[in-house]
Amino acid sequence: MPLSEVEKFANAIIMAKRSAKTCEICYNISTQSPCEICSSNNRNKSVICVVAETKDLIAIEKTNEYRGLYHVLQGLISPIDGIGAEDIRIKELLNRLTDETVQEVILALSPSVEGEATSLYLTKLIKPFGIKISRIAFGLPVGADLEYADEVTLARAIEGRREL
């Protein structure tokens, strides 16, 4: 790559770093705060989808299926890595739930040990608010063969089945 192209690329990275902000409401990374999602009048403000990282939010947005708000925890509880509940954005999520417009919290956390621990912890904290708590279904990706799926994935796929 020519030096001029490398310099353009480097300057683009520097500009992206300078313009990136953390949304004061959901903790998404954006060029403005509040972010485009939180400031939109076209979103369902009664549902909050909880994700671990901004990349998870982006993946859900790409589906064009979800029209609610988000909350980015900026991590998952992981005692082995020294990350406790106080190290991620749980307190901020609970503060958002005091708003009476929120009727449902969707937990969209990975099915890892850390994701499971965080989901259980959040469920215990959210239940007293009287808000519906749901979790995204887990299962087999499109095109996967059953014979190569592990037992936990198959069990989740059966658990998350729906009537046709």
C-alpha cells in the first residue's frame, strides 16, 4: 500500500477515536450522546434489550427485527477474570428500570458461563421491579447439522422451540 494510503487510513482511525462517545443512557458507542437509538422517536421505549458489548447491539440491529431500546453492559460477570457486578453497567440498568414506561427486559447475553452467571444475577435483581424478563432463544444456526451440535446447544434448541 502506498504511504499516502496508509496515512489516510491512520488519520481515519484517529478521527474515529476522537469522535467516538459513550451514550449517557445505554452506553452504546456512537458519535453523539444520547446515541441515535436512544434519541429516536421511532423506537419502542417499553422494551430494553441487554447486551454485553456494542458489537452485540450491532448484530441485533442488522436483523431489522428489534425496534426497542438497548443497554450495553460493557462486559459480563467473570470472577475468574476479576470482573464483578460492580465492574459492568448493572447499576445504570437498574436506574433505567425505575422509569415506569419499561415493561420488558430482554437478556441477549451469550450462552457462556459468564453470560449465564450475568443473566441469573440480572434476573434476581430485575424480578422485584415487576417487569417481564425474557431471554433470546438459543439453538442451531441455519445450515448446521444436528450430528455436529453439542448437547447443550441441542437442549437449548429444544427448550426454545415454538409452535408452527
